[in-house]
Amino acid sequence: MASAKVSGVQCRVTADKDLGDSWAVAVLPPAGSPLAPRIVKLQGNDRAAVIKGALTTLKARGQIDSFELDPAPPAPPVTPPATPPAAT
């Protein structure tokens, strides 16, 4: 799960799909924190790219200190194609 730091506080990041290809990405501080949530709405088809874009935007605006993204899923192993039996 992606995370962000706001004023040194670790916050959870969520991404919820709205209508069509719109997403609402929220940086949610822990319960009981005086910090307000930060929300950005973006359009896109790829959830990971939308989260990265939203967090980059929030950092550029100075609304978050830093962020960490989910690790990329490992690439599937490449299997060589089977060789047909030799013709006699």
C-alpha cells in the first residue's frame, strides 16, 4: 500500500474509482490526528500511475513531505518456446 508523510506523520493513501476513468486519491492521516486529509482527483486507466501522479502533485504543491509507492509486481518468468521434435 502506498503511503505519504505529512508534517512527519505517516499517512495511508487510498485510490477510489469515480465515474468513468476518474479517480479520487486521498492521503489519510491516522485517527485522532489533527491533520486534515488531502484529496486529489485525476483521470486515468492505470491505478498505480494515478496514485503516483496524485502524490507527485501533492508533493510539488508542498502538501505532503514525501511518499512511497507500492513495489512493482515481479515480472513473470520468461519461458523459452518449446522446440518441435526433429523430423526424420
